[in-house]
Amino acid sequence: MTRPPTPWRPGMPGGDNLPSGPGGRPTPPSEDGHGPQTGPPTVTIGSYPDYPSAQRVVDYLADNRFPVERTSIIGTDLTLVETVMGRMTTGRAAVVGGAAGAWFGLFIGLLFGIFTTANWVAVIVIGLVIGAIWGAVFGGVVHAMTGGRRDFTSSSSLRASQYAVTVEADLADLARQLLGRMHLTPTGTIAR
């Protein structure tokens, strides 16, 4: 009859012999079993409807010599917003690719132009033209290969519904005193 293996716990033999992985040396779970400790305890000193308000609070604390390296702005209830910028055609994809290729060609032309003894302006112009041509070809071909599955351009951003300003627990009273002089009203209640 064999005994079932005992699961590993902090303090058991072998903890120092864990092999390192691709992300570095593994960290054993904390005492509560929820992963490594993330730092000292924090307290929320205010919650604000937009990022500029939370940023203003931290800036005010910094202006009053508060140790802001022990402060965080935490966005909650994140939403991914994708704003559609316009229709994408193969021709437009070629123009965008050509512009990107021209920048790359300009860089390569400047790099080769530094080391040439011939006409360096011609080297730069040739690099720009070749980059633009290849960029346009590549941009047009790649868009044509999508088969019309994504015929628009867009820009993605994350937005939060609230921004909480937190400080380490031992500095919460000092932060509250400073914010009492600021006259900026948070939307949430101040944790005490």
C-alpha cells in the first residue's frame, strides 16, 4: 500500500531547491495560499470620476513634500473602448504602409549616408524612395490578404469608471490632512 504524496507547503524541505523557470526563480505561496506578498497594506484616501482629478490629488501631495512613491492610482471597472477612425481600403493601406516605409527608408538612408564618400543626399533620397515603395507594396498586399474581414481602422483604449488614490497605511492620516486643504471633493467616501 502506498501513501499519497504530501503537497508542498512553505517551510517544507525542497523549497530552496525549486528550479528556476523562464520567468525567474519561483516564489512559494504566502501563508494564506494566495501568492506572494504584494507589499505593505494600503488605504484608499479618495475615489475620483476621472484620471485628471486623481492625478491632481497626487500632484498636490507631491507639491506638499508627501512621499508620493508610496502612492498609487488604481482604475476600477475597466472598459475597453475601440473608436473606429474610418474605412480602410487596399489603396489607403498602401498609402499608410508607404508612409511608414518612407520613415524606415529615411532612417536607413541616413545611416548609410553617414558612411558614404559619394553623394550622401542621393543615398538618403534613394533609401526614402525604396522604403516608401516597399512599405506601400507590403501594406497593400497585407490588407488584400485579409479578405475584407477588417475594412476599418480603429484606436483602442482602456477607460475606468473610477480612479482610487491609495497610500500606504502608515501615511494615510498625513495624506488626509493634506487633502483636507485641497478643496477637491472625491466621488466616493474617504476610508478612515
